[in-house]
Amino acid sequence: MRWLSHAIVRAAAKKSKGAAMASCKKHWKQNCTATEEEVKVYIKQKIKTGVFKGSKCSPVDADLCALCERYDENCKNCPLGPTHCCREYREARDAYCEWKKRKTKGRFSTWQKKAKAMYEKLCSL
């Protein structure tokens, strides 16, 4: 799978609201369709640009979101809601963190279900 990079996300965020939304949808679609092995490889990547440059934080851990990049700290204008994202995002994030602590098939499956709910939420906007 060709994963999104921070550079692509930032470019989409700067381009337009529509481009930011499309990037966000693609990110969550990737999260809910990737195999566990693809995700394991992806989260080992080092970030090469932006605020997280050089950190040990993977693109997933850094919350790769063009909407967050676009609206920065002005969440009230974000289509996902005025309070630092929606319930679907928080549930997906929590499930990802649980899987990352202990990588089991069950936890990965739970994360993918939550990621799919997040993707569906974006598609409904």
C-alpha cells in the first residue's frame, strides 16, 4: 500500500477544504483496509518533515489529519466538530493505542472496525 505522507497531508490542507477532506478520507480508508503487517511496517517509519521531523513518532501516532492541519487550533470550523474531533475519532484512536500496546489479532480487528466507523463518519459529512 502506498501510504499518505505528512507532506501530502500538509499540501492537501493548504490547498482547500475539499482537498483536506479527501486526504482525511483516504487516510482512514487506508487504516480500515490495510493488513496488520502493512500497518506494522508503516508505523515503524520515521517522519521526515513538519513538526514531528526526526521524532520516533510514526505517521499514525502523529494523527495524520489534513483537517487538523487545515484548522489548526480553530476546531470550531472543522467539519468534524468543535471539540477536538468526534466520538468516532476518539474511539478509533483508543483502539489503535490498545493494539499498539499489545499487538493481537483481536485488538487489530477492533481498531479496524473503529477506523471504518471514522471513515464512514467522514463520508457522511
